Amino acid sequence: MSLYEAIKNKKEKISVIGLGYVGMPLAIAFAKVADVIGFDISKEKVNQYLNGNDVTKEVGNDVIKETTALLTYEEKYLRDCKFHIVAVPTPINPDKTPDLRPVRGASVTVGRNLTKGSIVVFESTVYPGVTEDICIPILEETSGLKCGVDFKVGYSPERINPGDKVHRLETIVKVVAGMDEDSLGIIASVYEMIIEAGVHRAESIKVAEAAKVIENSQRDINIAFMNELSIIFNKLGIDTKAVLEASGTKWNFLNFSPGLVGGHCIGVDPYYLTYKAEEMGYHSQIVLSGRKINDDMGKYVAENTVKNLIKADKQIKGAKVAIFGVTFKENCPDVRNTKVVDIIRELEEYGIEIKVVDPLADKEDLWEEYRINPCNLDDIKEMDALIFAVPHEEFKSIKLERIREMYWNHMPVLIDVKGMFNRKEAEELNYLYWRL
């Protein structure tokens, strides 16, 4: 009986290591068709799940309560599994180099509990070579087993889009790779149990690693181009959104818009690619240029907020500004690597008082990472400027007339980063309106 058949017949178990935005939906999906152990080193996070609280907001509290997956922070349960999926984050260090500590740590944990005949699949975004050059040696050293003889390894890059209810785990084609034909066949078959859209069999682990890292790099570069256009058009006094609407009528025009690019994927993955390129003696020109533009956009928004406050004859020091949305993207509680914080920090340097409103943001993470305490919508009164930084669905229902009540009476400054509101309507209501 192959490992795939054993999993299908519930003779062997799947483990998912790392129960975040990627791992939790995986564990839930696999638990519908197989026996699953969901493992995370965070006791607090696991206890939240066990209490029926979906901290990721990706699958829903009811689904968490009903799943048959065994969720645990005790690694001993991993010994019962033969198919391990590693779905831990791969952040960057302050100097923009890859921080591989989570993936190294997960490799040690899996290695300690690895048994003969197992397959380990990595889903974490990495540069080409990490799985084979870094993870396999750790697995061998900690397990005392030999890769290719006692266990096998594969790679299947995650493609979860946090907050997206249309492009879900099951409906996105899954790229899979194995160290040989045998492992590739088993890995593909196991994922096909849950992926409705089917799988794409990459020709090698390095190809699959590279495919993932360029997906987000491509998106990053396209958004950087839009951000650069926004800077140019603002200088020319032209509305960027109007330009993009006109250009978008051509069939092959790419639908991107300017914005803040943060989070744990698009704002991070390009640095993994350029790090490896530097190691090989090539200095990236396009990828790093795009990154620089996107990294500076928070400061750019803050500077334009200050310019508009001056236009409105407001005193800058002591001015009151409310920021709506602090997560890295809309309809998602994740605040990791959010560029909204760059706006906040820059404005604080001018002596501006900031209030943050975000009903979706993870309050604990917001405090731990940035020392920010969000307030309620009702607390926003007598403001000099409002910045709508993240277009959560909850904010889209707020009318311009209602927003007007949140200001002092004179010259309300409205900074609409993603163009949520109608510019003409705002200007007719005498807002001093600015957007990317």
C-alpha cells in the first residue's frame, strides 16, 4: 500500500506544522478527508483555536469548532504522522535579508519526530535551494535518518490570499514538486484530495521554489510602477484613478492600482530572490527598484497629509489625525509588516496626535509589535484630517456626510489612500481631498 493510499484509508496521518493563515486552512481541508494533526509552537494560539476562536479569520469559528483535526502544541503527536507539511512564516531581518529561523526551527521539530517512510513537504516561501541545501541537512541531523533512503522531501508553495473568499485554498491550482518521481506522485495525489482546481507538477523542487518567489515579486513590481505613476500624476495635477480607468479600457492593460505594499508575502518575498541573486554575484536592478518605491510609500502619504494640513491652515504640531485601517490589507486581521505604521511613525515625528480605528486588526499583535491601541469609531471627534488607509468593507459603508461630523468645522482634510470615495462628491462637500 502506498503512503497516499494509507492516508486516504486513514491508516497513516498528515501533520501540518504552523497553524497560521496558511497552515490552518490546510489542516481544516485535509481533516475532511484524512486524519490530521495540526501543530503550532504557540500554546496561546492553539488554546484560542481549541476555544473555537479563529484568530486568522480565514476559516471561521464554527469550522474550527467542528473540525476533526487534532490541534496541539505538543510535538510528540507528530511521531504518529507519515506526511508532514511545514507551513511556517519566512520573514526578513531588519537588514532585509531572509530570516530562516522559523523554517530551520520547524525542520528541527519535524526531524526529532521523523520516522522511516515519511515525506516532508515545505510550503514556506523561500529562495531556490533552501529546501535541499538547508532543510534536508537539518532533518537528517536531527532524525539520524537518510534523505532519499529513509524519508523523502517535497515542496509545494502556499498560495493563500488572506481575506479573499473567492480565491481559496481549494480553488487555486497547487504547484507541487518532489525530490524524485515517486515522491512527486505521492505528494500530487495527497494534495489532489483537497484541491478542486488541480495540481501542477513542477519539474524540480528548485523550480517550485522559484515559481513562488517570482509570483509575488511580479506583483510587487507592477504595484511599484503604479505608485511611481501616482507620484508623477500628483505632480502634474492629474487624478491617477481616472487615468487608470481610461487605460483599463484596452484589453491587454494590466489591472493594478497604487497602494501600500506590506504583509508577509509581497513586501518580503522579493528580498528572498534578490538575496540569492546577490549570493550568485548578480545585483538586482528591477526587483530592488520596485521594492524601494513601495517601501517609501508610507512616508510619501504622510508627507502629502502634512502638505494638505498646511493648505488648510492647520498648525502641524498638535494636529489631530485619525487613521482608518492598520492591517496590511483589507478585510484581514493581520498587521505583520503593515506599511500603515510607516504613515503613523512619520506623522508622529511632526508632533501630530494619531488615533487608529480598525475593528478587524488583531489587537494583541498590534500592541506587541507596534505599541498601538486602536480606538472606536465613536471616539473620532474634532479631527483635523482623516486618512482612510485600508479599504475594509466596514469602512466602505461610511458616508462622506457622516465623516464630516468627525472634524472641526473648518477645511476637513481627507486622505483616501486607495480611492474609496468619489473625488467629485468629496470636493463638492468642501473636503480638501487627496489620494494616491
